[in-house]
Amino acid sequence: MHLDPQSFRDLDPGSRVLMGPGPSDVPARVLQAMSAPCIGHLDPYFLALMDETQQLLRFLFQTENELTIPVSGTGSAGMEACFVNLVEPGDEVVVCVNGVFGTRMTDIVGRLGAKLTRLDFEWGRAVDPEAVRSAIQGKAPKLVAVVHAETSTGVCTPLEDLSKIAHDAGALFLVDAVTSLAGMEVAVDTRGIDAVYSGTQKCLSCPPGLSPISLSPAALKALDSRKTPVVSWYLDMSMVRNYWGGDRKYHHTAPINMIYGLREALRIVAEEGLEARFARHRLNHLALVAGIEAMGLSMLVPEAERLPMLNTVRIPEGADDAKVRGSLLRQFGIEIGGGLGDLAGKVWRVGLMGHASSPRNVCLFLAALKTVLRDGGVKVGAGALEAAAQAYSR
Amino acid sequence: MHLDPQSFRDLDPGSRVLMGPGPSDVPARVLQAMSAPCIGHLDPYFLALMDETQQLLRFLFQTENELTIPVSGTGSAGMEACFVNLVEPGDEVVVCVNGVFGTRMTDIVGRLGAKLTRLDFEWGRAVDPEAVRSAIQGKAPKLVAVVHAETSTGVCTPLEDLSKIAHDAGALFLVDAVTSLAGMEVAVDTRGIDAVYSGTQKCLSCPPGLSPISLSPAALKALDSRKTPVVSWYLDMSMVRNYWGGDRKYHHTAPINMIYGLREALRIVAEEGLEARFARHRLNHLALVAGIEAMGLSMLVPEAERLPMLNTVRIPEGADDAKVRGSLLRQFGIEIGGGLGDLAGKVWRVGLMGHASSPRNVCLFLAALKTVLRDGGVKVGAGALEAAAQAYSR
């Protein structure tokens, strides 16, 4: 088989402004950490880094959970890891669905042979705890699952009531924090979350490739008392925990350099502090919304249910979805996301995640969007930048 | 929860000479590629990189298989991906076991509810095709699986006869090429391999984190005619292929920067050429063995069954396994591996993989091992370096 090595050019992705649903812009410190020399997965230096990474993850998740580790795969691997370890065939599982990622949960649960109760809510609205309470009345689910920050719609579902409802029903409470972690409070312990997973490429601003997860003592007890083996060897936490825990028993080779990057991203989070980081995400979100509304565009999600890091903007009449996104990318290097599922062609998803949540990006995006929309003949209100500036000066 | 960010030092793993069972030393070009700016998983530039990565992987696997992609996980995720896509509950699966990784295959097959036929062979010897032929006589297995290069023992099992035996029985032929790929011929198409997986951290000399796999048209047919869904959503190739294939349908976020690294590692392989690369691995292996034997040590595996990239050396009498490996690492920065399972404490596993397969490393290791053994009071023959030099000048 012939192949000309010269036909593959030197890598040069150029630079982007990543304001889509993830990945987000990665700071130079993280990229540099990832390019440090690879060492062995049982090297004493690496074992120490693993301990530090777990410590930093516990800080970020706000938990004392011993099993708090990065799964060796992207966010969806973390989702699968949580379900596959906690669900056995025949188990009753309740999944709240208000977007793509809740739907994905039901797909995974279905494959595991569980008895699925799927509770559907409007896409673009939060899950209604009272509806969940009545739906599970009289049932004895093993698990109640919800997406904290629906990346497909920009909706935040508050966790406190749902946690209580799940526990009152004797169930474990499982949360998707892929997009929320490091951009808003997840607070695993105070909110009684039993299983949670996230991704590195959202508000952590690390490249995609790892999925931080945390399991509570109650979740570990469920794992320990399984009657059937975990169907996935790769994600079987009853084995993986022995590598991350005290006895360092080899399971699979850890993704060394990705963990370098994650640790550096977590150091950056710790240096900023959680409260400051969450406040920054909130402020940039408010400025963006002020600008968007000044332009005469509107948000999909009611104000009280909006995420700070993922903003769904309704596509204004007359605008060509693909053309606008293409122009933003080509002319300004800005990536934003299109809608998924029923929301395709109806919304844009504008991320302000982690390192990318900055006044610079808010102003750049507002200016760029205005230019592109006007070039496309769409009427746009004036004063977007001023409105954003006002939000900052409040 | 309090945490002092200052207690986490700047990353500085120092430098190692990675001569264990993997990861192997990663060339600077690959590390640099990994530190390029992260871009979106649907960015036109990244989509083009995906195509190139697939082209380069097909070249390396020596296959025309359309589904030739990196799975978003380490080598064991590739193992799981192959089995989980091709095996349904009740299917008959034959696994040849002559080490840790064949054993791992049986573990995975068991979890899938398949009817497992486990054929055991001596650890440290190749699988005997005739034994496989008689064992499966009268059976109708869906799959026959074997490890090409057993990383736990240093044994190479030739594939041609087993491929014929599998196909004669109407089965698919599945091969673990984690350690062999890019260090010796795998030749997927000429050897009739239907499913194959590898890892990036062995002879590809890329950090761990991805698992290149390839599925033949016959394997895809088996996937397409499944009666039950693939139990893993994350590894379901009936969906993943739509992202890597023509219609670019989003499945999970690809590990962007890891793919940058893999592509660069594949470019390096293509520039060297497969034949030259395999010859280099073979030559350095012969030189190492010559030196080892000149020191009076012996190899675990009979000459004809040895792998070029993973050398199992019997631990000489009087040598303290852990102390010797510890001294090699502390004094010389050299990582080698200990034995696994029954071979723990009996052998050292010395890797000469990819970038790390070099005369420099062979000479350094021989000199270092001699020093460390003598320091530990073990008698060692003279002339190891001369013997290695002779192998090179032949």
C-alpha cells in the first residue's frame, strides 16, 4: 500500500476562539503541561501526581468521596461508567429528560437491561421536581438521574429538591455535571449527590479526553453488593479503584499526559478559587445576555433557568444558521455551536466556559455577530457593547 | 474544604528512559503536536485531520478496512470495543490464553454473556495452532481471539495458521496487536484479521490514551446483523463510525489533542517506512539479547518465539527484583517492567518500543544493568557491550 508521507503537512490548527458547547479554549499552561515527557503509569512521580489530581478533584467537586478520579475517556465514558457500575439488569432507574444528554442516559440505561422510567420535560426548561416526586410515588427506584447543566439547551436544573426526592424514595442520586463543573457550584456532598461525572473540555478548559467522576459511600456500597459483574471491564470501578487507591494494582495504562493537563487545569481552578470562578462565569454570562438582548435577539431559556456557561440564543428571522456560524469561524476564528435535535436551526449555543469566559470574548462575540448578521441583511439593534459594558460596571 | 494551591508544585516529571512494557519514550515532535491549540471536534480543520489519521492508520495496519479509527480510550478500551461490538449473549467465543492479556479477553467475554471456550497455553510460549484446530473441531464459534504480542511474557504468536483455522470454522479472527503494531508486521488484510486493536503508547511512541482499531467488512456485517444492541453506548461502532465516516454525525467529543499526537506519531512511522522500522526493532532486539546472554543471563522465551519489542529476561539468582528496578530508575532514569501474574519476581520485561528502540538505549541498559547487578553482589559476565556491538556490525 503506497502512501506519501510528504502529503501530510505539519500540524497547524491556527487559533480559534472556542465559544461553542465545548471544547473551550485551553490555557497555555495546560497545553505545556501536556507536552511534558511521558513517564510510566507506575512511576513514583506519577503515582504522586495521581494523588494530587484526586485531591484537587475532591476540592472541585466539594466532596470527601474517596473514589474521585478521572475516567480514561471523554465525558460520555464518565456517564457510562456511572450507570454501568450502579445498574444491574432488572433495576428500576428513573431518568429525567430535558435535552440530548438526558436522552443519552436513557439509551445507556436501556442497554443495561434495567427497567427504565423516563420522565420527559420541555427542552429549554428545567426539570420539575414535583413532577418527579409524583411520577415515582409508589416505586422503588435504585437510581434517579438528572442532567445538572443541559448542554443541548442551556438549562440549569437545581439539584437540592431532586436529591431529597431521590433519597426519600430510597434511590441513589446521579448527576451529569459535564458542563457545570468548574463553572458553577456542583457541591457533591452538601447536595447529597451519589454519583457524578463531568468532562475536562468544558469549564475546566483542558482538552477533551478525561471524565472526572465521584462516587459516594452509598454508591460504593451498591457497587460492592452487586449480584452480577459490571458489564464493562474497562470501566469497572471495583478494579479501577485499586489502581487509584492505596494498593496501586495495575488495571489499564493511565492516559499519562492527559492527566498532566488535567492536574494543571485543576491547579488553575484552585488558584482562582471556586467562588471567584463561579462569579466570573455569572458576570460574563450576564454581560453577554445584555448585549444579545440589546441587539434585539432573545434567549431560549427563561432567566431563572439559564446556565452561566452555555447560552442558547434564538436564531433571528432571516438569518442563515450555517452561514452565520461559518462566517464567525472563517472571519473571526470564533466557534459557536448549532442546535441539537429539535432545536437544530432554531438556536445557537454560545459557550463561555472556563478560560473562555472573559469580557474579551463577550465583546468580541457581540461585535462579530453584529457584523455577520448585518452582512447577511439581518436587522440588528445598536448598543450591544454598551449594554455589556453596563453589566460589567454594575 | 480548604486546599492550598501553593502546595501543588509546577509539573516536572524529569526525564526517563522508558524501557518497560509501555509507555515508551515519546519523541519531541509528538509532544509538541499535542500542545497545539485545541479546536472543535466539528471544525473543518479537525475533520481533515481525522481523515488523515485514518489514512495513516490504514497504512500502518496494512488494510483497506474503512472502519479504521482510534477508539477514545487506552488499549484495553480497544479490546473491549472489539468484543462488545462483535459478541452477543450466547455467542460461542474461543480465546487463546498464554498470558495476562489473553486472560483479560476471557474476562471481557464472560461479562458479555457469551459461551466462552478458553484454550490455555504455557505462559512464555506461543499458542499452538494445531491445539486450537482440534479444540474447536465440531464447534461453530463466532469469534476466535488471540494476542499477537503478549506483553506479559514477550511471546509472539504467528497469525497465519490461526487465521485460516478460524475462518475454516466460520469464525471471525480477532487479534490483540497492542504491543506489536508499528514494531513488527501486523498486516491485517493479507493475514485475514477481522478485528484488531492496539495502543498508542507502545511501538507508536505516543502517550497512552487512544486505541487504534480496525474492523473488516465481515466484522461490520456481524455488527450490522446483531439482534441485540451493543451493550456499551460509548464504544458502539454502529454510531461511532458515523462520526469518523462521511456524515460526521456527532457521537462523543473526540480527544482532540491526543489525536494531534497520534497523527504526528503516524507521520513519523510513515517517514521511516514500515520495513525499515520493523528491521530496526529486530536489530536492537538481537543486540540486546546478545548483551544479556554475554552477561550470563537468559531469556524466558525460546528464540523463535521472541518479540522484538518486549524482552523477558530471567532474573538471575541472588538479584533482588524490586531493588534492581528501583536502582535502574533512581540512578539511571531507566524504567523496566517486572513480571505479571505467575511471572512476578521471575522475569524483567525490557521494552525496545518505537522511539525507544535504539542502539543508545540498548548500550545504556546493558551498562546500567551490569552496574546495578554488580552493586547488588550478583556475578555478571563481561563483554555485554562488545556482544551487542557485534550484533550491530553483522
